[in-house]
Amino acid sequence: MINLYDILEAADGQLFGEASAVLFTDFCLDARHAQSGQLFVALRTEQGDGHQFMREAAEKGALGIMCQRPPDFDTDGLTVIVMRDLEAALLNWAHIALKKFGTTVIAVAGGAAATAAREAIAAVLSVRHRVYKGEETSKGKLSLPLALGRLAAEDQFAVLEMPMTQRGEMSDLAAIVKPLVGVVTDLNYGSMERFELSDWLAQEYKALVASLPQNGLAVLNYDDDHIRALCQATAATVLTVGIDRGRVAFGADFTAYNLLLARDKTGFDVRHSGERYLGRWIPLLGAHTLYGVLAALAVGNAYGVSVAEGLQAIKTLQPLPGRLNLLEGINNCMLVDDSFDANLPSTLAVLEWLRDLRTPSQGGRLIFLLGDIGELGKHTIRAHREIGKQAAEVVDVLVTEGDLAAVAGRAALDHGMDRRNVRITYSPEDAAASIASWLQPDDLVVIKGSAASRMERATRALLAKAEDAARLPRYDAQDSERFAQILPRQTWVEVDRSAIAYNVRRIKEIVGADVTVVAVVKANGYGHGAVAVASTALNNGAEYLAVSAIGEAIELREAAIDAPILVFGYTPPNAVRQALRYGLTLTLYDLDLARAYNRIARELDTILRVHVKVDTGLGRMGLLPEQVTPFFRSVRNLRNLEIEGIYTHFASADSSTEYTRAQLQVFENCLAPLRAAGLQFKY
């Protein structure tokens, strides 16, 4: 509960009008999700100004408002606190509330295993104590006070993740919450945008460990050299945790060994102080989660919970939404939704788990759906390439979603992954659709991506039970619209790939199943992004692509697009070998060119697919109508050319119906004698 007078003390603020409420159930930052009894905080952030939504929060049931300027509407029934600095007030309040209640703070820091540690520590300590578990509601320093909004005087322990987002921040966070226990699970290399080297991260975690008092406790990862070195940085008691995978983990105070990594659970034995605890299972996935489990056993043991009791408590742990959460997928496949967020270590940890599953006894294919991973700064391309490289070694099928994830897809191809097993898409829905029709029982599909990539939408599309959508992380699709409303001076152009997908589907519905839709993506997809538009079109009904020049076609091929591609423009004979290597279809409109193409194809003992272009009035390349029949008489004996199609180009189809109909009639007149001679064209 949040006390008005604690807020006033923390903020050095003043009431605007009478106080209608003194106690509040929790903080709220988003007026759309305000609930009865909450205290709305009208923060100004990069996304906008919360003062614009104070009325909405009040209408939703908020009893109080923290703001820098008072509302311009009737505040009868509201407690309004006006202050100079909202962020400072929240941070001061966190310090005041923890000190007032005398709550023992357990601070958890790290990467892929930190959330598992938070959950496991809370579960183990709850055997003997009342424990408050601070859940992550936002990123950055303010997530600490926001996570403490429901703290009560009866809570003996508060387990909090330390949400570091910039250098030097850990010492500030530690000064606010004054932890008695500090847990460091692993280095969060995912924050590369702000922390370029692991040494910087180690320094931040050192600040946490160094802040612990002499009667405190530090629980450290023994397997990580950087973290193990922090033993020398604290006056507190130190306990270490490790996993025996053929390394040095048997020097740790708490060790997991004999790991059994399954698709739906993790098995292990534990060694501590000469005692062994055998045949333990938890419903969490991946070896990296065991660092959190071992840390929980260490903390619990220090506060009166035996190892046996702690192991019993962690059996009840359940994955959080979007964090390696096992769900039932369509066609009886298994979905593992890890779409809450992503960074480099958490993604590599998932791939390491999949690597451990590659045994004959596990059965089924391993399929990895990867969305873009953000906040990697100058390391973005290198990190995505590393993910693609490792995916090529581990998974059977890789599906990428987004421009950055496509880098991983191309890296997988570079490292020998079969092109048929790499699918590059540009929306979560297309990523799901690319595999939905051929999923089988026992297939394991892992969905991973940063919060901004919205990969939970791919998971939702693959669920067997619609009601399981409630177990997915919730990211509000209206956010981008709201940001645009709040910040009207910002201007950008956004390509709506969902609209492109819808338009292609409608075109396909109109023309019918027997008509092939060709997506023309020349000139970089007319400025919309050739690779993205091509992939989106192919995933929604198009079956063929067309470009202007061979270089554009090669770009698509190198992006793992295997659909037929027609090159509209002139291709010189010296580029035909390259066209054949990439499986391209060329345009013909000249007899000498046809003979040159045929000769090159014959030398390579292959067939070159071509389309013949007729100029019916545009005045560009193409056979004139009177040249069409003689041309076909001449090329009929060129055995290494396959004339797949014949086409023309309308000059003004979007403006002059009359001229277009005239061109169409000319084209039909050209086709009539060819059909009479028995010539048939696929297109």
C-alpha cells in the first residue's frame, strides 16, 4: 500500500485541494490500464506526457494523481499531489517505504537467469517467511519504486530485480533499496548498446556486491570468471552456485549436476556441504535457469529454509508469460513462448538448450522463430550473425521476422543451413503462417524476440487453444498510435506490411486460385523495401516476383527467397551464367539475344526460362506486334530456352481505360496466331 504522507515526504510536494484518499493500492503509469484505488503518476517520458491522460486515469478509477502541474478538470473525489520532480519523488518513496517497514531487500542482478532467480527465491523463502516479489513493470531505475507499490508492512522480505539501463546506475539503485542480500546470476551481455564490454558489466555488479553490509550475503555464479572475482569485493558472507558440465563447478557451495534437459522440464541432482539431493525436477526449461534455482536454495538456507524444503518449494514454480513458457500448439506440436523480451545472452541460452535437446530420444523437429533483437548498438549486426550461425548448427528450421532477424537468417545460410529450412519474413503473422500448415506432432517451436518485435503475435497464431492467449505477454498494439498523438512534431514514414499482406490476399481472392499473382518489387519494392515486400507478398498469395535488373534479383536470392523471379529489363549475355546460377527468368524481345542466351545455356547443359515481351503501345522494350509471329518461328528450334510466358506492359492502366483496352486488343491479336499454331504458355 502507498501512504499519501510518505509520498508528500518523498516529494516535498503539496496537495492541490482536499485529500480524498490517504491509501492507494498501487502505482499506475498508463491511464488506459488504470484501476480503482491506484495512484496515477503523470510522468513525462520519451513516449509522451502523462499529464494529458490524468482525466482518463481518474475516469478509470484512480484515486490519486502525482503531477507537476494540477489538472484542469474538476478534482472532487481525487487526491492530487503536485511536486517538482516525479522521478526523484518515486525513488525517495521507495527508500522511505522500505525503511519504514523494515523489509529485508534481496537484490537480484544478471541476464538470462535473473528472473528465474527472483521467482525461485520468493518461492523458497515463502516456506518460512512472508515475501514480497517485485514484478517487472517497466525498464530502468523507476521500475524499482513501481515494483514496490503493493509492499505491505507485514512483508519480511522483498525480492527485487535490479533493472540497470546505464553505466553507473547500480550504485544508485543499491543506495535506494539498501539490500542485505545481493544475487548475481550471469552477465547481461544483451545491454551492449550501453555496456560495450563485459568488464563494464562486472563493474556494475561489483557496485551491488560492494554495497552489501558485513552481516549481508552475496550469492555469486561460480562458473563465470567475472562474477566469481566479485568474491573479493564485499565484506558480506559469500556463497557460490555452479553447474557441473565438465568444468570447475564442484568448487561451488551449491552445485547442480547430472542434468537431464527435456522439452517440458529440467532434471538435476544437487550437492551442498557434502550432501547430495538426487532426482530433482523443475518445470522450467534450460540449464541456465538452474543458476536461479541454486541461488534460491542458497538464500533460503541462509534464512532457515533447508535445502530439502527449498527443493520441494521450487517444484511449484511455473514459467511466467513469455519466458520459456510451454504451450500446446496446432497439430499437437509443442510451443515454447519466449517472446517477453530478448537480448544476446538469453537468445544464446535458448539455442544452447535446443542444442542439448538434439538427441535421437527427443524426436520431432526443432523450429526457431526469431524476431528482431534491439538495444545492441554497434554490435547489432554481429550479434544477429552469431545467432544465425549457432541456429544453423542447432535447429532444423529457422524462421526470421524483421530486418535485423533477417541478418541471422542470411548468416545461417552462410554457415551451410539448407535454403529450404530458412524462411525470412517481415511480420509475426507471416512468420507463423510460413510453418503452420506443415507442423507435426512432436515438433518443438520456440518463439523469441525483443518486446518491440511483438513475437507473441506469432505464438498466438500457432496456439491450439484460443484461451491460452491469456498466458502470453501483453504488449499494447495502441502504443505507437498514442506516441504519434502525443508527439505531433515527429514525422516519419512507416511501411505497413500488414496492409501489403491484406492487399495481396484480396488480389488473390479476386483473381482466383488458377491465376498466378506476380509481385513486382523493382526499384527496391518502389521504395518500400524489396526483400520485405517480396517476402510479405509471397507469404500472402503471390507466387512469382519480378524486378527490373539482375542485381535486384540477386539481392532477393541472397535473402533466401527461392520463388521464381522474372527480370523485366535487358540482361546482357555476359550476365546469363549468373542468372542461371541464381535460377532467374529473363525477358526476351530480340532474336540475336535469344540465340546468345540459348548458346550459353547449351554450353552449361541447362535450360533457361524466358518470357517474351510485346510492345503494344508503351514505346519501350519489346517486340512490335508485326514481329511476334516471325520471332516465334525463329526461336522454336532453340532447345535450351523454355518460353514460359508472354506479356505486355500497359502504358496508362491507372488513367486511360480506353488506351489500355486498345493495348489489350493488340496483345490478343498477337496471341491468336500463336495459339492457332499450337503454342501454349504457362503465363
